[in-house]
Amino acid sequence: MFLPEALIAQTTSAPDSTRLITHASCVDSTRQWLGMFVGDYRVQVAYRAGADRWDSTVARGQFSWDLGGCLMLERQEGRRSGEAYDYVALWGTSGPPGRRIQRVFAHSQHGLLGLSEGRWNDSNDTLVLADSAFVRDQWIQERLVVSRPRHGSFIMEGRRSEDGGRSWIVTHHAKYTATGPQ
């Protein structure tokens, strides 16, 4: 049976994968795959500010449920390059097979929307999301690498490649530490 990718993205990954996703199944998969992030965090973050310079700051981060638990909402409030830098991201788990986890991201300095997709690695300890963007007449590949939370903390690191994925540059590195019970 042929199903277009748009329809496949709206079906479950159960053995009967043609069953449509419902609110209940959306909530179940989102909680299973992303629920460990929900909470409030102190975020120590370093942003690349040049070839050999970094801009470090402390921010506030929060992950919470939205749309009845079908999506997770991420917010961060802090500073970058001497000015306010806030972002918002929506996380979901209804992406296409092999890229089930999706994240839509926008921040206050550019206002661009980005969609990345990915999955937990085979050992289930690292989430890798990927996307690409056409910037200054060239394609840039981006990755967001997130460790599974352990003992109230986790790492989130942004990487980019300007050479088709042959080499990667770290663009930001953040350590999230829970500020309350998780």
C-alpha cells in the first residue's frame, strides 16, 4: 500500500502503521520520547562569536507541555553579544519514520523559523536533530545534539557544516541544570 510521506507522518509507528495519530497517541509518544526534559533550568551557554572567540552567559530555560501534552514548548531567556536573546521552540513526535522527533525554532535576534528533524541514537542516550538553510548563497547544514538528562542536567550543542558535512563547527554549547524537582 502506497502512502505519501505527508500521510505517513500522521500515522503511528506501531505494527499497524496506517492507523492515524490521535490526541492520545500524540500525548503518549511525546511524553515517552521528550518528557524527561520538562522542567525549569539554569543554562550556562557559550555562543561562538568568531573563529577563536566565545560569548558566555547564564540564561533561564524552561520545557513545558502545550496543546494538551501533544507538543513540548521550550523557552530560553538570556543574552548574546551584549543584547537580549530569547528563543522559543516547539517539539513534537509526529515526523516521518527515521526522523520522528521534530523541533520548530525561532529566536529574537533574527526571527527566522527553522525546522529540524531527527531521532534518539541506537543507545538511546543522544538525540540528534538536523536541518539545512540557504545562507549567503550557500547551503549550511546544522545539527542539534542533545544528551539524555541525567541527575537533573543535560547538554545541548549546536553544530554547523559549510562543506557538505565533512567538517563541523560548534556554534553553541549549553549545560542545563534543573532549578527545581524534575
